[in-house]
Amino acid sequence: MAVVINTNVDSLKIQSLLTNSTNKMSQAMQRMSSGLKILNAKDDAAGTVISAKMQVQLNGNKIAQTNVQNANALLSTAEGNLDVIQDNMTRIRDLTLQAKNGTYSADEIEAMQDEVSQRMKEIDRINQSAEYSSLKLFGGTELANGATFQVGADYGESNTISTDTTLFEAVNFSAMTGVTSTNFNLTGFDKAAKTKFTQAPTGIDDINDCENDYDVAIKALDAAITKITDKKSEIGSVGNRMDSALSTLTTQYENLSSAKSIITDADVAAEASNFTQQQILQQVSTSLLAQANQAPSIALSLV
């Protein structure tokens, strides 16, 4: 091999190897400190694209989980209010059935009517005041056509769950029974002939078969209670779907997170081993570079 001064090939090669070791050592340190395998797009171009799409899905999945939880809270709030309305409606039915019996005086029936009146007002109050956040639950414009809940990370009907259009209709006393509170007065009912109910309450097809006002009232209350239980059944059915959707979303999130981790997360143990290897190579290269830089000096012995 020729003895040259101007070009130290060995030194150039060792410098290149030293730079390479230093860069790899730096990369290993960055990966260990950040916990990420992909620090920039050039580390893994395809992985960068795939992981970005996965992150969008993960974000959407978390939003969908929150949506499901909020929807369940709304439905639970509506059901709680319906429970109270049902209790009041059932109590009014009990009092009506009790007043129909011929063993009570006018004063006693008046006392029953006082309770009935208060319970009708309470039903109307709940109908007016029932809200979830600022959303009116019954008889409002926002839920006039039911509700559609977003339960998926993507668009389309397959990612939504809708309620029946009648679920959030008004539940005030007259809307539920077809009878105004003025007409529903136990002290004014006739036990032998219909005097107060000039038209059939909603859902009562066989009014002509009723014996008297009490029978019409009881049938109207039965129809109202059925409407309430139908609404609660709808809430239960939708709630079951929500629970299923939440379970699916949770499983999807776990699986997608695992897949993204394989692409983007650094193996700290492997990076630590690589760091140690590159550190040793850096030290060796530094020592050899010092020797390579001294090699041209051999030419002095020839002079």
C-alpha cells in the first residue's frame, strides 16, 4: 500500500463509521426518551401513514365511547322522570277506582280529588321541567322526532342508534290520557251515565261500552300507563344496544391500540442494547481514528 500524505483513506473511512455510530446512538437515545419507534416520517414512511390513520380511528373511538355514555345518561334521566310520572298516574288510577266505590261520602271523595289534582299538577310539572343539560326531554322541539346517537368512529347509519320518534313526546296529563284536568274531577263524575267525557280519551276505542265516567277515566289512565311503559321499554331496548355498542368500542380500542403500538412504540430493551453497541463502536472508532490520523507521519521516516 502506498504511503501518502494528502489523502488519509483510513481516516476518512473511520470518520464515516464514527458518524454512523454517533447517529445511531443518538437515535437510540431519542427513542428511549420518547418511547417512540417512529420519530419522523423518514424512519418509517408507511408506518407513519398507517399509524396516523389508526390514531384518527382511536380518537373517533374515544369520542364515540363518550357519546354512548352521554346517551345512556340522557336515557336514564328520561326513564327516571317516567318512573315518577308512572307512580303518580298509578296512584291517580287507584284513587279513581277507590272513589268509584259507593261507600265514600262527598267529603271523602273531595279529599281524594285534592290528591288527584296535586298529582296531575306534578305530572305536568315534570313534563315541563324534565331536562338533560339544556335539552328538554318531553315535548321539546329538539327531540320532536326522537334522537339519533353517534356510536361509531365513522359516518353512516351503521354507526348510529336511533330511538322511536314518539319516545320524547309530551307526557303531561292531558296528552297522556286524552282527558283535561278540568274534566278529570272525581267529585263531578257520574256513576251511572257519562256526563264529563264528551269525547273518547286517546286510545279508548270502546267508550260506548263503558258504564260511567269512572270507567272512562280508568280506561284513560290504563292507556296512559301503557304509553309510559312502552316508552320505558323503548329506553330499555335502546339502552341494551348502547351497552353492546360500548362493549364493542372498548374491544376495538384495545385491539387498535395494540396494533398501533407495534408500529410506533419503541422496544426500550432493544434500543438500550443498540445504544450500548453503538457506544462501544463509537469509542473504538474514536481510538482508531486517532491512530489513523497519525499514519501519514510515517512519511517523515523516509525523509
